[in-house]
Amino acid sequence: MGKVIAIANQKGGVGKTTTAINLAASLAATEYSTLLLDIDPQANCTSGIGLEEDEADASIYEVLIGEVPAAEAVITTEMPFLDVIPSHINLVGAEIEMIDEMQREEILSSALPQIRRKYDFVVIDCPPSLGLLTLNSLTAANSVLIPVQAEYFALEGLGQLLNTIKIVRQHLNPDLEIEGVLLTMFDTRLNLSNQVAQEVRRYFGDKVFETIVQRNVRLSEAPSFGKPAILYEASSKGAKNYMALAREILENNEEYIESHHTNGEEGTEEALDEADPAAGEEQSSNPKQPSEKEPSSEEEQDEEAPAEDEGVTEAIGEASDPEGESPPADDFSL
Ligand SMILES: Nc1ncnc2c1ncn2[C@@H]1O[C@H](COP(=O)(O)OP(=O)(O)OP(=O)(O)O)[C@@H](O)[C@H]1O
Ligand SMILES: [Mg+2]
């Protein structure tokens, strides 16, 4: 039963896709069978791994709307241990189509067990938002990896992300862990990068990966050749950084891997059910349209839980209200 790691940060351009592709490829290079799942309508992961638009018969879109089972959307890559479920621009519509579904935050987690058992790791590339697609990913995931760009305003918006994680834990996926915070695009020549690294470590402590991904032009070139850096230029700093990240994640997950490295022999659907008790029932039994949502005071949002008759998606939508956005502060509790 593979470990599902969602790569999430609603901030754009922080290195989510680069991390998803290169982490997945590095795990696969270490012979851990890995599924790279692209759930971003931008489909950067899909093209970055070498798939042409419309090359695939099915994408995550068809999986989410229930048209095909996940297994049928899986595509093999030139790496023997790496498979992909591609995305497609029509995924933009999925969020709207999903909004009327019962338990709409749990569609992915219901679709995944069928294929999860085939893999040691499932790496999900999330879009730059805290919408339904990211919520589905966080609900289906065992852990979330948060890339943070070593730049000005690195911590901006992270309070919102952590609040979302907290809400998901309370209502949808109590076992969701933080896999780690990853510093990306680190420029060794810049004092600023070091300052940001210090700041991030001050807030997140040992949740920050020891591995730091440096700014490396090979990492930005590789996707246009449809390759992970390890295949494009294995000796590049970028490829090495992501191999180091994979090793660090493997070390951190030794226990999990030992107990789950079964390649699907065990009955795993029960295991997933256990990890995901009917937590969604309460809030999903009466899903409301976003337009119907009642304004709730900031105080209530801070109280974490959405009101009883309110969907989790709405609660997060409200918590994401820019006015409610708190600067990165002491409540970065993980
Ligand atoms: N370590 C790095 N060194 C150099 N360039 C990088 C590095 N990481 C990412 N990039 C480049 O930065 C840009 C943004 O990275 P990426 O697409 O991975 O971010 P993202 O968080 O997935 O963006 P979005 O939020 O739009 O999905 C891309 O052009 C990518 O090639
Ligand atoms: Mg991306």
C-alpha cells in the first residue's frame, strides 16, 4: 500500500511541479515503484514528464468524474518504476462538476485504493489553490510536502495552508501528516536565501528537510525535454538535490516502508477505510453551494471547525478570505 504524498502550497511558482516530477523520478530511480499523479489543470507535470497534450486516452479528470477507474488512466514512462496519471486542461471544469457531489472532498481518496496497492509511493502535484482539487489531494494523502521558495515573502500564505491542513485533519483525514517543508530555488550566493532558510527553520523546526533544493538551470530546462532532471542530466546539482530528498524521505519512512512494502498482497481497502473513518459524513451529508454559505465571524474561523451544517470546502473558502489572512505567526503549529 503506497504512501501518498501531496505536494501542496497554494502560492504559485514555488516549485511544486518540479518537486513532484523529480521526487517521483528519484524514488523510482531507487527502485521504489512510484505513481506521479497530476491533479493540476495546468498539467505541467504531465508535459514535464514527456506526455503530449491529448496523448493519453484518459486523465485524472475522467477518474474524478467517475468515467474511468484510476487504473485505466495510468500511463507507463521510460523509467521502469515510474507511472503517471496525467492531467488535462478540462480538469478546470471538474471542480465545478464536483461541487454537487456528496462527499466531494473524498472523491480521490475513494478512487485511489484500487491502484495504491501497486505502488510504494504516490506523489500528487497539486494546483496553486486551496480549492476542491487540493482538498481531495489532502484528503487522499498520508502526508503533505510543502515546498517553500527561498525568496522574499516565503512564508506568506503558509498560515492559510496550515489552517486548511488543520481543518482537513479534523473533518476528513485525521492521520494527515506533514512530510516536511522543503526549501526550493535556494541561491547559495544570496544572503537572502540564507535568511529565508533561517526564518523557515525558526517557524517549522525539524519539520524542514535537511535537503535544500538549489536554484539550478537544469531543473528548469529538463521539463521542456519531457524529462526529470535525473534523466536529463544526472550529474546536475538539481538531480542530486532531489535524489538527496528522496533518500531523506526514505529514511524518514523506514518503518512505513517496512510495514507496507507488500506490493499489494494485503487487503488494503480496509486499511484505507480505517485511516479515513466516516469523518466526512457529518459535513458532507448536507453539502451546500458556496453561494449559500453564511458569513461566519473571524472568531468562528479561528475556532477551526466549520459550523455543523457547513461543508469543509466552504469553511476553507472562508478561512482563505484575504481579510482573514494572518501573517505568518506563532500559530504555525504542525
Ligand atoms: N530549483 C530550481 N532551480 C531553477 N528553476 C526552478 C527550480 N525549481 C523550479 N524552478 C522553475 O521555477 C518555475 C516554477 O516552478 P514550478 O512549476 O515547479 O512551481 P509550481 O509551484 O508548480 O508552480 P504552479 O503554482 O504554477 O503550479 C518553473 O519555471 C521551474 O522550472
Ligand atoms: Mg505546478
